[in-house]
Amino acid sequence: MLSSVKKIMKKCPPDVVLYVDRLDAQNRGLDNMPLLRTITASLGTSILKNAIVVLTHAGCAPPDGPYGTPLSYDVFVEQCSHIVQQSIGHAVGDLRLINPRLLNEVSLVENHSLCRKNRKGVKVLPNGQTWRLQLLLLCYSKKVISDARSLLKPPEALDHRKLFGFQVPALPLPNLLSWLLQSRAHPKLPADQSGDSVDSDIEIDVSDSEQEDGEDDEYEQLPPFKPLRKTQLAKLSKEQRKAYFDEYDYRVKLLQKKQWREELRRMREIKKNGKKKVTESEYGYPEEEEAPPALAPVVLPDVVLPPSFDSDHSAYRYRCLEPTSKLITKSVLNPQGWDHDCGLDCVIAERSLAIANRFPAAVSVQVTKDKKEFNIHLDSSICAKHGDSGSTMAGLVIEGSEQLMYTLKGETKFKNSRRNEMTLGGLVTFFGGKIPSGLKLEKQIALGKRVVLVGNAGTTRSQGDSAYEGNLEVRLREADFPIGQNQSHMGVSLKKSKDDLTVTANVRHQVSVGRQTKVTAFASLDSKRNGRLTVRTSSSDQLQIAVMALLPLAISIYKRIFGSGDN
């Protein structure tokens, strides 16, 4: 039925679309979601974006409220209209859920023979409105607005692909710009894995390890320490157990600092000696490097599948051996899959190599396939080093399903000093007959050992349209970074696209609670009063995991008790 409607719509596009439903049959279960998604999948999302919601049986009596008293007619209509509008918003998948100006208009209809009439004999609703005049006014206004937009829209150039039935979707410039402004690590050679390379994270350089060599001797001067067994720990008092773990954590942190500094010194020596590692025997002669022995294949751990009602544990189907080649392949588990389904719908293949032993390169391919959709994402990049103060990366990104998007990207990083880094990059995209381009500029400055100031700005353009974005962020790390992972980020961003200007402030804080728990909190708020709050906790303590499981239950109980009013 929908396919026949689609054929007719191609010949005669509709002027007005009415979505008809009953006012007295609405509930909070969103039961019409499968039907709405089927309609949008066949006829497109535009069929519902500009539709007028028509609710029939509008003369029915409102039901009783939560306190036993009947709801007012206006409150009842508002609740039912919101349910239908929310269902359409979920099916369409746009911003109408957070922007009330995008919601569909609602019109009430009552055609019953016993419907109340006014003095002129026209049927009216319980609130006294004449529904027929209002519905006709909405239909005519939709048609007038549609005609006005078609007249004001500039003529498009002839696209020959549309003659053959190819769809050319729009490319959102703000999303492309946000992707361009993301910081990326350049591929490295095995000898360039130290923290002093230009493509390393600048926060690592704020720890001046050469001035802290004295802390290495502090670990060597510690008295002997004997770890205790579980039976011995059980005999200790609470204060003794706390003192034992404090001493243990302190020694572990000093050992990690020492190992990290030794690794940095080793990598610096490799660079200083021409990036050639030569091992010598006890007599001073260089030893010949022997080929590494062939490793025996090792079975990887079983994949953790999502909970299911199946009695058979099917993890054995996805067992595989540990790869011995440089090509790494792995599957990605979809935790939101259905029961009786494998849940593995994505495969990733990665490969790192060095071209002519001078140019590091990396290739990553991600293929996603389920019963309805197929998507591929290929990301390849190659890098050229300019000593220790510069690095240039160029790459190709291919992404899409039915129609592929090709993106050529490139950027160059310069390190003026150990505390100052600048990045200049750009991209060119080929998609749907359009060739958008973009530029970005990023600056990182380390203020001391704990504070890093990061700022970037960029723009994208395509056929007269443009988008601009600027970000400023302050990062505060603890003194023992990167051994300690406690950190705080505070930033502000400015986005402009056409006539839309948005200012967003965000805060991110990561802290360790105890010895086995980490908590990360993120909050953001923009000038349109749209906010986001995320709290993520990771713990290896079984008791704390059980306590975290009670949080969604407490929120649900709170909503049922305090959120069940009329408003």
C-alpha cells in the first residue's frame, strides 16, 4: 500500500498531509512508533515533518486525573497532543523534541451527530471553538507557505543524477566542521614513541622529568616492603589495613614514575644514536639479532555477550586465535541487540606500517552490517616528519552506505618549544555533487606543569553556505600526570551557521574515588537552554557496582512519586 502511495506522490505531490488519530485513544506507551517508522522509511521523513495532526472524537469527556478529579479539557488535549507530537519527533529524528517551534500543528475534529452546535448551527468543541474553520485555516496556511518558499528558493542547477533516480542528501556543514576540529595523533615509527615527538600530546611534556631525577633515588631508598596475603590482611584492624594500602599505593606510584622516566630516557638515547638500537655482548662486540621464535597460537577470551533468555551460552561460536600478523581484526559487540541475535554487527581491521622505513602509515576499515543497513568506514593516513619540531599528515576517509563520501584531509603540526604547539589543517569533501572545503587552526600552550590552554577555530564552505566554530578549553591535571589520571576540563565554544548562533559552556571532571573506582562527570549548557549531564562510573569493587545498580531504580521511584502531576 505504501509503495503504491509513493508512486502516486511522485506524479502528484500532496499539498497538505493530515495525520489522523483519535483523541480518546492516546496513551503514554507510544504504540504508534512502529507504524510511524514504517511510513517514514517508505515515504521519507518529510511526509511527517509538515503534517497537520488531526485528533478526532474531540468531544469525549476527559478522564480522571491522578487524584480522582476529572482533568480539564485543555489539559487533556495538551497531554494527548504532546504524546502524538513526541511520537512523530522520535520517528522523524530531528530537533522538534527540544525546539517547540518545530512541533506539528494540532487540530481537533468532532463529527458526531450529538455534537454541540452554536447559534449558527456550526459544530463546536467543548471549549467553544469551531473546529472546521480552524482546520481549513491550517490547510490553507500550509499551502500558502509552501508556495511562498518555492518562489523564494533560488533555482537549482540541473543535476543529471536525479534524472536516473539517485538521491542526493544534504551535507551538514556544522557536523563536518566539528569533525575537522578534532585533535588527531599522527602515525609514528617504532623509534618515535617517546613523549618528545611533535605529534605527542603536549600535556605529557609539562612534566619535566629531567629536573626530577632525584625522585628516582627516593624509590631506591625506601625500606623493604613485604606484600601480605589475604589471610594476613583479614587479621589487621581497619586502621592498619588503611595504612597498609596507603603505603602500597605510594610505592606503586613511585615505581610507575621511575619506569616512565626510564622509558623516556631510553627513547631519547635511541634518537640520539640515530634511532638504531645495537646490543653488545659482554666482550664489546655487537651481537647478531636473532629471529624471534614463532609464537604458539593462543585462544582469545570469550566475547561477553549481552543478557539473553536463551538457555544455551553461545559465546563459543565467536572464539578465535590471537593474531600473529600485523593486521589486527576484531569484532564490535552491539549491547542494544535483540534476543536470539549474535549482537556482532561490526568488524574492524587495522594495519600500521612504515613506507620506506621513513613514512609511518595507518589504515583502518570498519564494516557495519545488519539485516537492513550496510555501512563502511575507511580511514587511511600517512605522515612525514620534519625533525623533532614538525610533522605533516595526509589521509583519505571513505564513509557511507548507498552513496559514499570521500574526504581528503591534511594537517601540519609545529612545535615552537616544549610548551607551545600549533596545528594548521584542512579538508576537501566530495559528496552528492558538492565539494565543501574547510580550514582549521589549533594552538596548545602549557602554563606550568599542570595547566594547559587549548584553543581552535575553523570554517567550512559549500556553494555559498558557510559554518564557523571556535573553542577555548582549559585543562587542569594533577601534579603526577600521566601516572595520576585526575583531571578537570572547562571550555566554551561558539558556533555559527547561517543565521544561527550558539554559545555552549561545558565542564568535565574525572576523579578517583578510593583505590578501585573512577568517576567522570560531564555537563554542558548552551544559549538555547539545552543542557546535558552525564555521569560515568567504573569500579572493580563488587559492592560499589551493586550500589550503582540501585541508582536507576531510585530515579524511577522518584519520577513516579513526584512526577505524576497534571503538568
